[in-house]
Amino acid sequence: MEHLDSLLLDSRYEKQKSSLQIELENFLLKFHPPKDLQSATPMDVRVFIVSKDHKGKTVTHLPSCNNESDCNCPKSLSAGSVDSLIGKIRAIFRDNGRDIDNPAASPIIKSHLKAVRLEQSKAGVLPKKAIQVQFHKLNKIVHHIRYKLNNPRLSTLQKYVLLRDVTFFIIIAQSGDRAGDLGQLRLNNIIVAPDESIIQITLTMGKTTKVNSPRVMILPKSDGPFCPVSAFKTYNSFLNEKNLQQTGYCFKPLLPDNKSLSLDRPFSSSLANDRLKSYLTHLKLWQGESSHGIRRNVASTLMLLGVSNEGIKAHIGINMDSVLRTYIAPAHSKLQLSTSKSLSDNMAKLSK
């Protein structure tokens, strides 16, 4: 039972929620008289939410601001971050027996979120989106890693990291999957077809996937540096040759000492972001991208190739149309520019 409970507590969300609960409880203890989760009111929760604003990075420019690039306007949490924070606080109270009279689900808190959205909307605050990782940058990373793999002085672990990274980036560039979800892929859930024409990947854990509703991806063999079949075959052959762990997670991180593999931890999205940043920084190409930017680029590319919205959603694992719209916004901008230019050119011809 302890093992099962530990699995629940091990998720990133549960860790964040646990840390937030401790912070909230300490905050309530400072009241006069001290309060706890059972006596907290909606207004107490609102005060706590506002107290978190100092950690925000969203600048809400004042009406009198004339220098938006360099000003002293207040910074606060974005409306999206406030919404997420409220969700975690609501779960904390629910888990502690206050489901019916949950103060974080009160009209006061709903009105607070509405006011934050309105304030940021009037100030022209746009939601931040992951910067797309263009394929030409991924191509340079792949060639850079393969160049480094030619070094005969590499240790087994150094070579493992390079092969793991290049395989991970190639698969995510083809599938458009979330880095955190792909990092939880088990070795026995990736299969190469007998004729080596495809690989089948079955994800049973992730943001939108479960054991009883897995996400199955079929990636075909292709020419060029982004072939997922050859990349995985090379990676898997190395694991067999060096007698590295052949069970558990497909992509394993190193332990903090960098001397051995972690056998019970997945390859996290934060680690994927760190690896991506390190390669792009070395190549002097980093402009703030994250691994999620690869996913956005796949979605936009599929749209420009004429793939239907339903086809894009099925390929990269999106359920909501609203999410897809944010992913393909850059592609829409390109199409709008092309359409506007055609209209402008036509109007210019008619005016002659």
C-alpha cells in the first residue's frame, strides 16, 4: 500500500500541491487569531492568492505608462497562473474535507479571477506561448550530436546520453508529443515492425493518456536525419551491447552523480528543456525555446501542409479545439499574411 501511495505523491502536480498546502497553512497561521484549513474563509483565500503576485512575471502596464519596454509598472501572476493556482487550492480544501463549503470555489474567488482577466485584457497583456522550435534548429542539433558520437574517447554514459537525446528529439519532432509524456514511455511499449518500416509507440501515462485509454503512435521509416526507426534501432542496439537496463523507462536520466542511470525515474520535461537549451546554446541558436515549442511547430507545420484540424489533433494528442487554435496560431498568421497580400496586389491592379 505504501508503494501505491508513493506513486500518487510522486507526480509533479501532487508535489506542487503538497508544497502549496504547506505554504497556505503557514500563511493562515499568521492571522490573528491563527487560522487553519478548516476555518479559512473565501476572503482569506483571496488574500493568499494576492500575496503570491510578487512571484509573477506578467507586467500590467498602467494607463500612464509611456515606456513599455523599460518601466516600473507592477508585475503579477498571469491570469492563467492565477486560474491554475485556484485549481490547486480548491483541490487542497477538497482533500481536507471541505468539498461542499470549499472557500476556493466561492463566488468571491471566481470574481477575483474574472477581475484579473479583465485587468490584464484592458492592459493589453497577451498570454505567453512557447516559442516554436523550427526544424532547421532541430536538424542542427541532430547533426551536432552525431558529430560528437564519432569521438572514440566517449565513455559509455556519455555516449548513452547523446544517443538518448538524439532519439528523443527525433521521435518528438515526428510525433509532436509532450516531452513529459514521451519521457514516461516504457521500453516494452515501443515496437519496431518486422520489416522495419514503422515503429509503434504506446503511451499509457501522461497528461491526456491513461492505461485504459492509451495513445498509440505509428511513425514510419523515412530518409534523412529524422528517421525514428533507425534512431531507435541504434539506441536500442547500444543498450543491448552495453548491457544497460532493458526494462522500465525507455529514456532514463542520470543520477545526480552522473555516474549511473536512474532506473526508477522518467525523463522529465524539465530535463528535456535543459538538454534542448544546452544544445541550442552551444550552437548559439537559443532564443528561449522549450521542448513544448517542438510540439507547437509540428502542429503549425501539419496545418500548412493541409492536414485537417481533426488530423492534427489525432497526431499530436490534443482533445480540445481551443488548445489547437493556440498551437496553430503562427501558421494562421502566415496564411493571413499571404491572403492579405493577394488581396492587396489585386486591389492595386484594379486601381490602375
